[in-house]
Amino acid sequence: MANLQGRVVAITGASRGIGAAAVRVFAAAGARVALLARSSAEIEALAAEVGHEAFAVPCDIADWQATSAAVEKIVATAGRIDVLINNAGVIEPIARLADADPAAWAQAIDINLKGVFHGMRAAVPHMRGKGGTIITVSSGAAQNALEGWSAYCSSKSGAAMLTRCAHLEEAVNRIRIMGLSPGTVATEMQDKIRESGVNPVSRLDPSAHIPADWPARALLWMCGSGADKWLGQEISLRDEAIRRAVGLHA
């Protein structure tokens, strides 16, 4: 696993699910974690729980000004930003195209795609020449069309291409950029998917979902040199070789 002692790690969507699990994993690895989410009370409580000088930065990553200000606050508070985990995302609206609410559809794009851009755009200038790692939490939906998930699939596909573009532009500046496709994870999002009853994913048995700490541990591993051959690409936790490298049990 990567040694994050003394490093500053920003995690978006840090209040629950993969984000909250990543906060705990990175803090345990010695990192100082900045927790970003709209729910200030939840991230403040989690920051207090994990310690290691973790701190909450309430932020709506769909808003560029808010995201830019949040990253500036992280640098002002901790002196640097070494890792950005673009984790925040929403599954809604789960609806067929003909029935989808246009405002809800646009909001998903704002969070899942524009939010990734906002995080990168704010963090990259602070990493240039110093080195850093940016990881986007992706999904199999980035590559596979699913009924009722047009907003989610489209936004995740866009974020995957954005990650590739960022790597193309910033590798020369010593910034490591890649994505993680975790598969189905036992989080609140899966509850919403199951309740929708739309497409085969909603009918998966809960036992098929991996625990949230698995992708969290993979994100930590990806901050080390063992993941360097995947720079600019997506790592899939469905790959047994990756699970073994991370130290996860099949």
C-alpha cells in the first residue's frame, strides 16, 4: 500500500458510501484528509471520528466557485493537496428517456461529470511540478448502456474520457491520473437501484455487492507505484489480479 504519511488527501462525496470508507482508510494510512460534501454535519462528525487532523470542507462540487474555494481552503489549511479522489456521484434520475425530468437529468450531469471537471480544474494548478494523484471513481455504466440510467451512463462515460484527457495533458507535470471501476458496492445507492426495479442491476442479490472498504482500499493502493501501468486508464475491481494486488479476498 502507498505510504500517505504527511500527505493531504481531498475526497469528494465523503459523507457516506465509498467516500466515507475512503476517509477512514486514508486517515488510517497516515494522510491528513479533507472531507468534501454538501452535508456539513455528517462530514464534520466523520472528521472528528477519524482524527489525524482530518477536516471538513462543506462543498457542492456541481458549483465551480464552491469547488474552487474549497480547494483553496484545503491548501490554506494544510499547505498542499497531494491526492484528489473524485468520488461524489448520484444515480438519480432512474427513468427512461421519455419520462426523465430534464432538470434532474441535468443535475446528474452537473454532479457526475462537471463535478469531476471542477475538482480537477481546481486541484491541478496546485499539483503541477510538485506531483500528485487524481483518481475518478467510475462505473461499469461508463462502458455499458443500461435501461433507465441514461443520465448516469452518459455522465460516467464522460467522466472516464475526461480522466483520459487530463492524463494526456498533465502526465508531463508529474500528476498521476486514472480511474477506478469498483463494480456494484453495498451502499445507499444500491438501495435506490433496487427500489427502482429498473434493469437487471436492480435485481441483483445483495450478496453480489462488495463492501465499501474494498474500493476504498483500492484507491489507497492506486496512490502507489504499483498502479502506475494503469495511468490514464481505468482499473476494474472485477479483475481478480487487481483484487489480489490490493489484498482483497475474492
